[in-house]
Amino acid sequence: MFDIAKYYEAKTLEDALSYLKANPDVRVIAGGTDVLLRIREGKISNAHLMGISFIFALKTITEDEQGNLHIGPMMTFTAIEENEIILKHIPILAEAVGAIGGPQIRNVATIGGNVCNGATSADSASSLFCLNARLKIQTADSSRLVPISEFYVGPGKVILQPGELVTDIIIEKKDYDGYTGTYKKFAQRSAMDIATIGCAVILKHDGKTISDIRIGLGVAAPTPIRCTDAENIGRGMTISPENIDAMAKATITNMRARDSWRGSKTFREHLVYELTKRAVKKLVGLPEEE
Ligand SMILES: Cc1cc2nc3c(=O)[nH]c(=O)nc-3n(C[C@H](O)[C@H](O)[C@H](O)COP(=O)(O)OP(=O)(O)OC[C@H]3O[C@@H](n4cnc5c(N)ncnc54)[C@H](O)[C@@H]3O)c2cc1C
């Protein structure tokens, strides 16, 4: 059974923010694919929920005059996969969210819910880390912009305070323009499975040299992370299989993986090395496997 004591459907963003202010105990429900499971499992009881599905302002993807991208948190994964702005500028995100669950989940689950539940396995998160995404967080009285790298504070924990709502995910033009990217997920089966490791890479290159590279990982630590040590090696690096191999090995220094039933720490480290190497080779046009 679902132990739901009270449900409120917000009609507008202002309505949602004032309801949150007046009801600090209320829990936001987006697609509900995490929240409803937690209620069903008894992890949340006597739930007071506020739905935000009817707020149009949270369900758009736009490009502003500066070329910065704004992704509404209520965008479902299917809508992101099919969105022209995403496919034109940051296809890595379409690739990443296309790896989530199955079609039924992707039709209802949202990118806002994926990020706000704080899971290190969130498939959208590593790409958003690579893209230096910033989250707009609003209350009825205030608004702040937080880099995604500061949003996660621990396993399943984010910095959101009672009364706060994520209302925009922003990617600046300078962070995607001229980059090419790809997301590689290793899971025990090819659909309906949480990542054992998720690896997102974006880079700029001219065929000879990698001028910039960003590597984001999921399940490599208690929160999604960037591999800054490997990025430092990769930036300015001459493209060769040997150099890519050396850079991919350096990803392990930023990892804090753990053993779990899905995979050991050692296996995860091997996966990160292998997936990073394959992603970079794919992006620079080398065969992925020797
Ligand atoms: C069968 C199945 C398979 C799955 N497979 C995957 C997978 O392969 N990869 C993956 O990453 N995930 C997977 N998931 C997890 C889940 O679908 C995602 O995390 C999803 O993106 C959550 O989005 P939602 O809209 O359903 O969030 P909800 O369940 O509605 O909310 C999740 C959390 O975010 C909060 N929240 C939502 N929106 C906001 C907002 N705008 N502001 C503030 N807080 C907010 C809610 O209060 C709640 O705490 C799977 C789930 C299921 C049931």
C-alpha cells in the first residue's frame, strides 16, 4: 500500500513555492519513480506530497540569446532524448538518459528527480558534471545558482533545504560549444539496470591534440565525480593509443569506489579505466578495442 496522507497538485511555479513555504514537511513528487518506490517500501510513511507535473515553466528546454541551455527539471528522459536543442548541442545527454531503465521509466522519470534523489548511479549526472551544469534553486523568497559539483553532499544526499525547488538546469555555451562527447554505461544487463559504472567524456580535439577534456563518473565514489587528475594529463595531450592508455589509468586516483554485490572495488576501477579509454578513442576516431 502507499501510505500517502495528503497530496497537493501545484498549478504554477509561484503556487508550488508558496505551498512549499507554508508546508515545510511536504515532499516534491516529479515522475514518482523513486518517491513512490520509497513509500511502497515503507521508507516514507504518512507522506505529504506536492505534484509539480502541471507546471509548464518546468517542462521546457530553451537556448537563450547567449547560447546557454536551460533544461526544465520536469523534462522526462524521453522528451530529452527527442529534443532538437539537446540533439544539436549536447547529444551526450540524450545518449546518457537513453541508457536509463526502459521505455516506461523514461516516459515518466524526470531529469530533476534523477539529480535531486542524490544517487551516485544517476545516469544523467556524470554528463551534467562534464558539462559543468549549474542548478537554479528557488524558494518563495530567494534564488541561487549552484554548480552540480557542489550539489551532491553524500550518498543519497544533496544540498536542498526544506522549501527549495530546483527550477532550471543551466549549461553555458562555453561548456559545450566545440566539444564532442559520449556516455558509456556498464551494467549487468543492457536495460532496466542501475549502472555498475557510468562514464561520461567530453573533449575538444583537432585530430592531433586534445585541447580540453572533462571526465565524469557515476558509482566511482559516494557521489558522482570528475576525474581531474586524468583531465590534467589529457589536456594538451598528443593523440596516441599509448597516451590515451596512460591518461585512462590516471582516472583511478580520483575514485573512491567500494565493493558491492554489483561489483568489487577492483572491478569498478578496471571498468573506469576501460570505459574512459574506449570513450576517448571513440571521440578521437581511433578503434575502441585493440
Ligand atoms: C525500474 C526502474 C529502473 C530504473 N533505472 C534507472 C537507471 O537505469 N538509471 C538511473 O539513473 N535511474 C534509474 N531509476 C531511478 C529513477 O527512475 C530515476 O532516478 C528518475 O530520474 C527519478 O525521477 P522522478 O521524476 O521519477 O523523481 P521522483 O521519484 O518524483 O523524485 C525523486 C526525488 O527528487 C525530488 N525532486 C524531484 N524533482 C525535484 C525538483 N524539481 N526540485 C527538488 N526536488 C525534486 C523528490 O522530492 C524526490 O526526493 C530506475 C527506477 C526504476 C523504478
